[in-house]
Amino acid sequence: MLNDLHTIQLPHTGHCLVCGRQNPYGMKLDVFVVPENGLVFIEFTPRSYHVGYEGIVHGGLLTAVLDEAMTWAATWKGKRFCVCGELLIRFRHSARVGEKLRVEALVDFYRHKLVEPSAKLFNEDQRLIATAGGKYVPMTPEQHKDVVRSFTADPRTHEAAVALGLNRHEETETTT
């Protein structure tokens, strides 16, 4: 389905738990968006150190990835970073260590002061593992600029960084 669509990789900050490359305890995941419709997706394979019960992925870890995808969906829609104000997760099945998972998130409702995205988590057999919804609040313009300035310089994420407000002056200030 997504193979035919244009996707771009979204930026990351150094120490983010989900996407940060400099966080020794982080997941270091890549996050992508389909710019035309705002669909955000993340694919990953949980490892043995992601368990809650033996062989079963910890629900808090899955929640963090669902939140990350919804945060990016909300952010992409308004081109301003958002924070979660409310989060609801429904687990339908367990996710197993070693199976490839995919999160997809879209914005269902948008106002300039409140964004409501939803997300779905699937396993490699397209079984629905969890659904999520939330209410996200856009940051102030100053806070947004601070986040943009914290992007890790990466040619793979440059297109999205520019769309989110990175300018030439800020490019020289990002960390590597």
C-alpha cells in the first residue's frame, strides 16, 4: 500500500526515547510521513529487552511508540510541535518479541488549539494489536522553534525539517 506513495523521513532529536540516536537506552526508530495525506508510520521489531512478560512486549513501550506516531501526525498537520494532553490505548492482542510491528497514525480532528489523532498498531500478519487516540496541544511558537533547533542534522530528514520550519541559520546550529 505505502510502497506506491511518496514518503519522507521525519527529523529526530538526540535524546528522544523513541527516535533519538544519542540515547543509549532509546529505541532509535525511524519515523516517516506521507506528506500528501499526513499518514505517519513507524516500523520496528521489538527485542528481548522490550518485554513485560517473557516473550510479550511491554505495553508501556508500545504506548510510547503509538504516542510518538500520534505526536508526529498532530505536528505534521499544523506544522507546529504538539504535546499529549490525553491518551487512550486499547490493547486487543499481545505483541511478541521478534515480530515486525507497524504503527500508523492520522489526524481525525484539527483546530489550532487542539489536535485529535488516532493510531493503529499491527503485527507482520496485519493483525490489529492495539488502537490509540489522544488529544494533543500545539506548543507555543517559541517552544516549536526550540524543538526545531534541537533536530539532529541528517540529510535523510532534511526535507521534513525544512517543512517544519528549519531555516538555513538554524541548520548550522543543529547537533550531529
